[in-house]
Amino acid sequence: LGGKFFENLEYWDDFVQHPIDRLLSFSGLTFYGGLICGGAAVLYIARKNGIKPLHMLDVGGPGMMLAYAVGRIGCHMSGDGDWGIVNTNPKPFGWLPDWLWSYKYPNNVVSEGIPIPNCVGKYCNELPQGVYPTPLYEVIVCLLLFAFLWSIWDKIKAPGLMFGIYMILNGIERFCIELVRVNSKYHAFGLSFTQAEMISTFLVIGGAALCIYSLRNKNEFELKQ
């Protein structure tokens, strides 16, 4: 529900024109919508069962980074439209596979692009020009970030610090990938930005604030325990 809600906010003009189709369609889900609303639901259930919110967030941080990486494998394999901008730049390294640098997403599930010769049946389109396969980049980066979070798991004692670090890393990763990713843009105060860039910025700021709060209150938390 969160993913669908934020998706329609991002493509508001299309939602206004086709509200029923947009609401009933199984396509069109944003990660941050699911993260925010799903996270709120988890915190509500945790609080209801006597689990401290900061402890619940810390438990979920590394797992969410791993889940995001796994989810992006599905985005790439299906070709669901979460790809990058057109990439006509020459490949920088000879050892780098072509599909890791520029990919046309043949047989993509959104039927985007031009027909594939001699292809019969559904999903017989591919993009006319190669694009940055951004889902693959996110898979690689987020697996590395998960490994980092897991490696520091037993070294972090202050409640909330692990999740604060997760928020910062997640925000930076997504903000950077948005620079080469196709997305709808908002325009405000003379700035042009995507919904993900805006939320990523808030994540980094919020994560930094949570880390500072956790470190400042570390002794108080230990006394309570």
C-alpha cells in the first residue's frame, strides 16, 4: 500500500487522468513508499508487543539492506522499467561485460522499446539504445553495504546507532544512483529533483541525527539495561 501510494504521488498527473487503472494495477510500486509505511507498521506492532522501537529498528537495518539488493535482482531480470538513462559512452574497461555497462533489456515486462526480430508471444520488445543497468549496480553496492553492516553488528552497543548508519548508507546509495536513473522529477524553489532524491536527503539527515542521539545517550541506555 505504501509503495502504491508513493508511486501515485510521483506520477500524479497520470493518476489524476486514470485513477482507477492506477489504483488497481499491480505494477508501479516505489521502494521508499514500502519502506516508510511498512516500517511504521512494524514499529506499531513492536510497540504493541513491548519491544523498544530503537531495538526493533537496529534488528531490521542490515536485513533491509540485503532485502533491497535481492529485490533489485528481480527488477533487472524482469526489466520492470527501473533502469538508467541512455548510455552511449564507450566502455571504460575491456574486461567489463557489455551488459554490465549498457543493456537494452530485451523481453522487458513493461513492453518498452522496439520489437525484437523473430520474437513471438508476449514481452517481445527491447530498448532501442542501451541504458545503464542501474538495478545491477544497486545489487552490487547494497550487498557490499550489507556485508559492512553485518561486520560491525557486534561492535555497536548504542541502541539506534545501527539503524542510523543504515539510513545514511541507504540514502547516499540511492541519491547517487538517481543521477543515472530514469525517474519523474519535481520542480520547486528553482530545483529539479526526484522523489527518491528528496527522501534520500531526509534519510541521510535523519540518520545522522539518530547516530548523534544514540551516541549522546549511550550511557543512559546502558544504565537502564
